[in-house]
Amino acid sequence: MAAAASKSSWPLAVIAAAGIAFFAACYYPGAMSLDSAVIWSQARGAPSTNIYGAGLRWLWQVTDPVWAGPAPLFLIQLALFWAGLALIARALECGLTGRIAFLLAAAFAPVVFVLLAHVWGDVMLLATLTFAVGALLRWRDGAGTGWLATFWLSLVFAAVLRHNVLCAIVPLVVYGIWLLLKSSAISPARKRVALVLGTLMLSFGLHAVNALSAQCAQRRFTLWPAISMWDLTAMSIDANQMLLPAATRKPELTLDDLRAAYVPYSNVPVFTATQGRVIGPFFLTGDPVKAALHEAWLDAVSDHPAAYFAHRWRLTRALFGVKPRDWPHELVYADDEIAFGSNPPVAANHSVFHAATIRVAEALRDTAVLAPWPYLVLGLAALAVAWRRRAQANAQAAIAVLASGFAYAAPLPLIAPSAELRYLGWSCLAAVIGAGLALSSAPRQAAEGEAPNC
């Protein structure tokens, strides 16, 4: 009876509802950067592109005729996020106090709290994966198969939010299939085969969903030139030699132009600060041009590997480290309702709560409090704890969540076009969730039927 009472979910539900209300007071209707505004315009009828994941645009197409603007998406994000955290907290093997502490620590982790202000695909992904993990744990702990179906549907939605999302999804797919097979009567050898085949099939299916969603765009572009041209700019400066192929630049472009435009934290100035002398990556037309760019990039990396890795190391430090104060605050947070195209105007939040949260974000944006690296250190420590306790259910869940967060972060040093904090939002939250699950998996030291503290 005591154990059943300790699993009561109503206090967590009450806190989650209060959390949604507080976040809404601070951030409603949700900040929109230029990316958000462009996606909204596409949802309202502007030609769609594959530059962004299709999921946010599709969701906006559903909500906008009923409730125009970013507010419904912002509230959906909050609902998914808080509901997912409450479900995860309910699964922790500790008392109610420990569950509440985890819920508040995860929700108000500084990186998470700041990012939840925005209507971005990255933030919707963070909220969706949180809810997916919570739904899977609820099913694992004996709830109906509807929760399992919810988990898989959440992963399908996650698959259309970001182009690189498969890295984060695969560890959760593995864990979901493993839970399905755990109670099966088949032999261990067949379970391993089923786990591998099931993971391959479902991962391929989710990748196909991701690819098909990109193909649904009315205007499709090759996204890789935005990265390779930035790499070539950095290597050109280091080698003191123009390495950008002629088809990607105007004849008057000089190395001094590139030096003046290059910054280590974003590829955008290469195309904007050169005043058109570097042709925008999405204006490159024709397969021969793209082939020439690809060949030039391969040759440059082969001939100047130190310059390439120095450039990517600068980005890695910017991604995971502290953002200097003289860098744009948009790398950490946006505080705008950007107008774009024919989008209707959106009233910004001018509340006292909002002003206070933005002041705090601005004060902390150049400190380790809003840097990803402490979260990744926490994740590594949690992974060590979870591995030692891997025979226990929550430790196994922790390993899956932490693997998801690390896998999502792993390719960013080589593929990221900038050092924006939002790219690592899920990785930071996964570290906190993984730590909570790992620590709650400690063997019971209290009397039978009494939950230990987290």
C-alpha cells in the first residue's frame, strides 16, 4: 500500500500544470526568430522548402486556421515537455520528494528553461522526445499498450522535425524493441537477432519518413553547400589561397573579403557580409556546380587537413563552451517576434515575468551556466553510474536516454552550420533525465515496500 501511494501521480500532475502556467507567463506566445517566421509563412501558403524539417510547418498548418500565430505551437511544446517529465518522474524508484525534485531540476535546468521560450523545431524535438521517453516508461511499468503506441507515434513526429534526428531516435528505438523482447519466451540468441533486425527495420522506416517529408517541400535544395562553403572559407584564410571554386563566387571576391566576413560561430556572415561576392548556398544551380564544389572541398580537406580541423575545432568549442559576450545573443536565446512576408503581426510578451527571465538570460549567456559542456559532463558521470547498475530497469532506461543525447551531439562538430545553443537542447536535457534515472536505480536500502530517496 505504501509503495502504491508513493506512485501517486496527482502531485506531479499539479506541478506540471503549474509549470506550464509559469512558463507561459514568462514566455507566451513564444519567441520567433527568422527561421520560425519563415516556417510560419510557408505554413500560411508561401512556397515550402526542405531547408527546415517539415514537422513544424505541418503542425502550423493544422493550428493556424483555428488559432493564428506561434501561441498554439508554444503551448503544445510546453504540454509535451511537462507531461513527459511528469511521466518520467513517476517512473523513478524513489519517494515523492525525490520525484518532485527531479521534475523541477529538469524543467528549470538553465539551458532547458531558456530554450523553452522559443518556437523552434529544435525545441519541439526536445519536448517530443521527452514525452516519448515518458510514454515508454509508463508502458514499461504496466500501463496499457496505448502508451507504447504513443511512444512510437511520438518518434514518427520527431522524425520530421529535424534532418539529423535519426541519431537521437535510434537508441530509443533499440530500447523500445528491447523492452518488447524482454518478456518474450524466445531464446537469447533469437532475441539478439530480433533486436538487430527490428532496430534496422524501424530505423530505416523512420529515416524514410524523414526523407519523404523533405521531398514533400515545393522547393528542394542541397543543404551540404552551406557547410562546405564555410569550411572552404576557413581553409582559404588559413592557407592564404582562394579555395572556393569559381562557380561559387564573384570574380571580385578577395581573401581580405573572406577574412573580414569569417567568424568561428556561424556560416551566415560568409554569405551576407561579403555582399554577394560569395554566392548563397541555395542559389547554386546545376549538378556541375555542386560537383565542382564537392571536389574542391575534398581537395582542400586533403591538402589542408590542419586548417580544416582547426576550423571545426573552433566551432566545437563554440558549440559546447561558453559564448563570449561580444558574440550575438541569438546564439543562446532570441527575444523577438520577427515579422516575415505576409505573416500577421504578433504581440510580444511585455510582462514582468518575461522581463525578469530575459535579464537573467542576458546576464548568464556568457557563463558556464548556459554552456552545454557541464551537462555533457553530468551525462558522462550518469552513464558510468547507470552502467554499473545496468541490471536494474531505470539504469537501462538511463543508458538509452543518455545514448540518445550523446548520439545527437556527436556529429555536430562536423555538420553544424553555427554554434547555436538550441542544437544541443535535447543533449543537455537527456543528460539531466539520464542522471535522474541512473541515480534512482540504486538498490533499495530501506525496509521492504519503502522507496529509497533519490
